[in-house]
Amino acid sequence: MSDAIPEFSKSKSGDGQDVSLSNLSAFASGPGIKSGKEVAAILAVAVIIIGGIELALRLFHVPLYIMPPPSSIGYALFDEFPLIAPHLGYTLVELVSGFAIGAVIGLVLSAVITQFPFAEKIVAPYILLLVTTPMLALVPLLILRFGFGYTPRIIAVALAAGPMVMINAATGFRRVDSAKIALARSYGASTLQIFWKIRAPMALPMILVGLMIGAIFGLLTAVGAEMVGGGFGLGNRLTTYSSMIQMPQFFAVVLILSMLGILIYVLFFLIGKKWASWEA
Amino acid sequence: MNAGEATTPKLGVQAATKIYHTASGDLLALDRCSLDVRANEIVSIVGPSGCGKTTLLWSMSGLHSLTSGEIRLDGKAITGPHPDIGIVFQEANLLPWRNLDANIRFPFEIKGEKPDRAWIAHLLNRVGLDGFGGKFPRELSGGMQQRAAIVRALALKPSVLLMDEPFGALDSFTREEMNRLVEEIWLDTKTTIVFITHSIEEAIFLSDRVVVLSARPGKVAKEYRVPFARPRSLEIMATKEVFDLTNRIKMDIVGERTRPKAPERPSAEIVRIRP
């Protein structure tokens, strides 16, 4: 038996790797829930900025094809939405299915690989390569191989999201707290029990961070892939509207994409608040 | 206490030797350390830092295996974690993602048993944590966290409770409170307790016997009986007897600390291994 010398770090467990979902946010600070005053101030700033842009564009007679005023973007969003909605649906299908595939593979791989420190060291540079390679670059190749349907896009999204989930989840699974594992072992816990009752909950905050980053990268890749080829999806709308110089419609799609990104963020933020708030 | 020396000890440590194999060489942490703990006894182990107190306790708990020697519970050798032994760790060691109730349920979940609700309610009441079940560890003071940890350790009704410097991180008033609590619990359950501490006062207040371990490698250097009847009051801590005993133990530990160590053995501070 090669036991490690019992050691308790003087600081709290998992020191130096503490994660807080709110760190990633420019919006949510402190307890996350905003007071009425803060909300009012944020809305006021929005009104001032949007109103200012509107006013400036009209005042200087900026042509529509250079920069449409916010009011026309709002109108286009309202007017064209029935035409844009199906494309939003296509993009969501690609995003959700690609993300699900990538996240599941990433999670399983990270859980397995962190059990074998040696294997982890060997694999690490390749994972890094996967994380840093913009998977968008592979889309032309994927289209060549799989055609213009959903398949190449879903693969690209999975390839973009998976490594992000994996590298963050692995950081989570690596946060071993020997005292907590000893606690479980003192009751005769099996390796599987230690994984589900100690390691997994400890990794959860990092897993959520990974899922969030993975989803955002997935959205990015989905839209990019749609711009490369195939006649559907929000990315395709962007290229179509810009080629037709329909700038209000173009910006309406951009607005939808921003909302989608914020929705992803808020979703994971709320999940984190509910399930991983013990860490913050 | 008066059960007689001849009966089987509750917990018998026989020539326990533990060598850690580390990157910077082997480390002899315990060297033929022998110690008997009788049933219903409270024994404190004190000694200089890094003398192997925690190693000894973890070996008693079955979490660590010995290099040689044996630890027997009721005469039977311990080969791994044993359901009849409860542990209270340094710094409560509660699971921060679980509320108090769920933390106390943890041992039952691992065992696949139904929680003994009446017993848990009794324990929570005993340590003054009624109504705190829904709170998360971060919402509780250090003392309350450690109370919860004691409840968790006693939840499965172990006959031996091992306490590894449980109150080291608490302020001295909270610590005295916790010491009285441990005594109350002992009066209630008569659980055999092995208590590791840095505080000689704490050791004297709580124990029937105080065992002084030598500097590394750890072995039993001295042993003192503490004759006061229970329940003990804090007043006894001001008596000359306690004062003298405290000083003798202190001198033992200081003597151990300044005893020249074998030069080839790295100090505890240098050898720190990550699991």
C-alpha cells in the first residue's frame, strides 16, 4: 500500500481552483439578483444609447445600407420574424444536437481520463490542439464529405463544444479533496460511490462552466458553418440579407443571435445558482 | 476504566510501524508504536508537530494500512474502514454541496441503509442544532460545522470515535464549549474516544489518559492518567494538579521537539505529497 501522508491544506479545499460562474459575467455581480433601481438604470442606459444612435443616424442622414436606425431594425425584426423563425429553428436543431453529442462525449472522456493521470498527461497536448483549433475551418471539408444538410454542421458544433466541455470538466474532476474521499472511504464507499457522491459534485461548478463555454462556441460554429454553405439557418440569413443589402433584416438576425447567446448564458447561470451555489 | 488490565482492549495498537514511500525517499512515520484503549475510555494523543498522530489515527480507522504491526478492534485485526469506528476530521469536512440533513444522511447513503431518524434527531438536539437541517455548511459557524460533523460521525452508532484535532481551527471559547459537549456526549453514549489534539488543556480536560508521542518516528513516549471525576467543570482546570500536569506534558513535548532528529530524515514540512 502506498498511502499518502495525511495532509490537510490549511486553507479550504480545492484552493486556487475555486470557480464561480459569476466570474464569467459582466452583468451579474454580487448576489445576481438586481434591485429595481439597478434594473431601471440598466434600462435607462439602453434607452439613451438606442435613442442616441437613432437620433444621430437620422440627424446625419446616414444611408440605410450603411447603418439602419434601431427603429427600422425593430420593425424588421417584427415584420420578418415569421420568415426568420424557421431558420432560428434550424440553427437551434444544429446547436442542441451538436452540443448534446459533444458535451456527452466530452464529459465521459474527462471523467475517464482524469482517473488515469499518466494517460491524461499523454493526451493533454492533443486536447489542447482540439480546443484551440477553430473547428469552423473544417466545415468546407465536412460539407464536401457530408453534403449541405444538417450533418456537417452538427459535427462541427460537436467538435467545437466537446473539447471545451472536456477541458473544463477535467479541471473539475481533478480537484481531489483527500479528506472528503477519506470520509467516504471511512464508510466503506466503493470507487463508483466516491465518483458519484464526491468527485462529481465537486466537479459540477467547472462542468457547468465548460457546458456554458461549449454552448457559446457551438452557437458560433453553427452560425459560421451556415454561412459557409447550405441554404438554411440564421448564418445563411445573414449572408442572404447582406448580399441583398437588406440591412434592417440583417441586424434583426444579429439581434436574435445576441439574444440566443444571452439566453445560453442565463440558462447556465440559473442552473449554476441552483446546483452549484455552494461554491460561490 | 476499572475493567481491569487483563481484558481485551477495545482498540489495541501493537507495534504499529508505518513507512511512507515518497519521492524524496522513505519516511518512517510510526515506529513500533503500541497503545491500548479500553472500552468507554477517552484517550488523548498529544505530541510535537509531524510526530505521526494523524497517521496513527488514520491507521486506527483502517483508512491507512500499516507497514507492519497490527491494530485490533475488540481483538480482531482491522484491515480496512470499519462500521464500528466513527471519525471526526480536522475542520469539520462537511460536504459543502449538501445541507446539514443531507450531510448527516451521507453515511447511511453510502451504506445503503435507512437513516435512523429518531437517533439523528436526538443527536442534533444534543449538540444544539435543532432546526438547522436545511442550512448549508457555509451558512454555519466553525463550531456549528464541527457539531454537525460529530453528529455525522455518531449517526451509525459506532462504538469507537476517532477525533483528529477536531477543534484546532476554533477559537478558545468555542473550543471549551465543544470540549464540554464531547464530555456530555460521552456521558450519554459512553463511546470510546481517541482524541488527537495540539492543546494540552483540551487533552487533560477530556481524557482519562493522555498519551505523549515522541517526535518522528512516533512511538509512545509517556502516558499520564487524569484522575478527575466526570462531569468535570472548568474549575478543575485552575487547580494546581492540572497546572503541574500541563507543565509536565509540555516539557515532555518540548523535550521531544528539541531532541536532535536523525539527519537523514526530512522534516514534515519538507515532505508533503499530493495524492
